[in-house]
Amino acid sequence: MDSQKHQYLYIKNMVSSLCIQTVTEEAINAGLKIRSVRLGVVVLAKKGTKEQFNLFKEGVERKGFLLVSSKRERMIEAIKTEIINMVYYENKIPGNQNFSSYLSFVLGKDYSFLSALFSSSEKTTIEKYIMLQKAEKTKELLFIDELTLSEIALKLGYSNTQHLSSQFKKITGMSPSEYKKSKDSSSVKPDDPDIEELKKKKPKATR
């Protein structure tokens, strides 16, 4: 099928496979013909009607998502999606490319432009946003308790456990071991990263 006939809908606050499932269900309920759904984007096989679009918009907004219309917002969401994919879904950066070069290549924009755009919109830097997501992922892995701290550091791309611990403490105010002890003593599971706190501390994407 000619790609020119496809319609792209950009969705804010999608951060997980659960979100993809929820958005897919809302699109089907609205009668839209889906080609594919991935984080942040719904691709329609053909353009929907105004009524279908409004039903879909109402449905996803009830679940805590937002349709993104402006190019600026779409670019911000694209940056967040690449970071979420890197941290949570372990998308590998080809070769010895650093993340800034990779992001620039994938989005087709100079990194200085992307960095300035992100900072002006989100009131934080891309680097700090990555730190936040890695801290949230570290919380999840500490709670699951299947990996050592060294293994977590390697999994998240830290040079060593000291580097992980330093950044984790900057975000949470405590070391990984202190955090784990506090969770062990309270027996409270950390916030589910699939639907809370991933993109903007926290976007509301409900189950």
C-alpha cells in the first residue's frame, strides 16, 4: 500500500506495551483501520472519519493519553520515546555511537537543536531526563531482586556501580542499597513504570 495513504496519529504518554495494547483497543473501538501501533504513534491503513477520530480522541484521553498535533510536541515525544526504548526495552545503539549522535541520526535533527527544544519544553535537559528514567528502572530491578548491582549497572550502560550509585542518589536522595532496604522493610512495590512516572514524573496513563 502506498505510504502516502497512511495517516499518522501521535500520542503522548505512551510508555509501555500495556499502553500500546490500550491505545490499540481504543482505535478498534472507534472503528479505525490500524496498520500498526508503536510507542507514541498509531499508523492507520486509511484515513478515519471525523466521528471515528473524535471517538478515538475521547477514548484515549479517558485513559490518560493525549493526541499530539504540533510538530514541536511530536518531536519532544519522539525524543522521550527513544529514551524509554533505550532504558526500558534495551534498544541497542549501533556500533560505538553515543546517544546524542544516535538521537540526531534517528530524528534527522542536529543534537543542539533537539537539546534546546527539549530543555525549553520540559524544563530539564535530555541528560537529566535519561538519569531519571535510569533511576526508575533501577528501582524496578532492585525490587525484582534478580540482578546484582554490578549487573544492573552493566544493563543500564553505567561504567561501574559507583557511577550508578552516584546518579541514583542525585535523583532519589539515597543509595541503591538504602533504597532497597527501605523497600524490603515496607514491602511496598515501587510505582509501576509501565503506566506511571516514566515520561514526566509522572504522566497519567492508566490501565
